[in-house]
Amino acid sequence: MNPMPSKIGTSVAHWFTRGVMGGFLLMAAVNAVSYFFRTGGFGTLLGYEPMPTEAIGFPMEIWNETKTYRGFIVDYRAMLINVGVALLPGILFGIIGVWFRNGFNQHILEFEQKEAKSKPPSLQFSTKTLLIITTVVAFAVAALSTWRESRITLAAIYLLSPAVLIGLAMLPESIRWYWRALLLIIVAKATIGIGIASGLSLGIPFEKVMFGIFVCWVPQSVFAAFLITVWLIVQTVWNPAPTSD
């Protein structure tokens, strides 16, 4: 098959590698979710009374707050086993990526064509972006000033921020992804900063807040990406791209 005119890699190797990386991301999300099952609660991340045990890892436990592993705080042997397990869905996803690569390549081509037709940066767009960012920051500062010692604020950051960021990513198609990514970075950094400040005001250590963001944001983001990928596969199956020799 002749390579498609794309700036994004579209070869068999590219799609297989993406599938393998997708498997690792999926297992990272599952490992993050395992925290809630191994720990048995969410309260510790919000500054409530610590649980008897905090641990994480799937299928093998790789960290436990009450244990050390041959002098290390992380069980590297168990981590290697978990990485090996991640290869199983990764290889499967790689095969799926290669199998449906023609349809995926078509989606990439359509995306690049839309990007090429999207509006270039302009004074009007910059002003709109500035207004959006200013509004977001204003609400963030107000929330921090009013509820900075509220666990509701921290819980909202843990549980709702990924949905907000995904919503921002779905801005009108006329806006280039460069500007969407820039807005996402600004909002994400502001949100994390508010979360850290809220946690410190509640007596929650910095590293605990960052750990809470990891175990809450990663699963939501990865599972959302997984559902989007499944939808693309469904579209590819129902509307297969023409093959060429």
C-alpha cells in the first residue's frame, strides 16, 4: 500500500507501537484504580483519618505504605511482572491497530485536512482565548479563596477535572489543536496548583495531593481515550476505507 501523505506515522510499525503503548496506558490506569481496592477508601486523599493500609498495584502489589521491599519502597520485581502483563493487551491492541490501519489512516488524513482549513491565529481569536483563560482563572481564584479549606474543592479537582479538560479539548473544530493544547496546559496547571494549595490548607502533604491526582486523573483520561478509540474502530468497521495496492 502506498503511504498516505501525512505528517503522522501511518505504517504498520507505527500502529503496532501505538497499540503496545495503549496497552501500557491501560494497565497504568488499572493500576491507579487498584489503589481504591487495595486501600479500601478515598478518604485518605482528602485528609480524613488514614486507612490502616495504603497500597497500589495490579495484578501484583508494587507499593504499600507500611512495607519495604528488600530495602526499596517499591517492589521492582512485582513491577516487572505488571509490565509483562501489560504486554498482553498491548500486543492485542497493536494487532487491532495494524488490522484497521487503513481506516485509522483515513481518520488521520481527514484530521490533517481539517487542521489545514482551520482558522489561523488572529487577534479576534487571541482575545477570545484571553477572555476564556481570564474567566477560568477568576473562577479558580474565587474557589481557592472561598473553599480552599473545603474537602469538596479537592474532591471536585480529583473527580471532575478530567471531564472539564476533555470538554475543553472538544472546542469548535475551527480552532487549531495547538491552541486547544495550550489552553489545556494552562487550565491543567492552574487546577493542579489549586489542588496543592487546597491540600496544604487541609494539612495534606504535597506528595499525597499529587498521588491523588494521579490515581484519579489517569484512569478517567485513559478510559475516555479508550472509548474514543473504540468509537473510531466502530466507525472504521461500518465505513471501511478503500484499500490500495
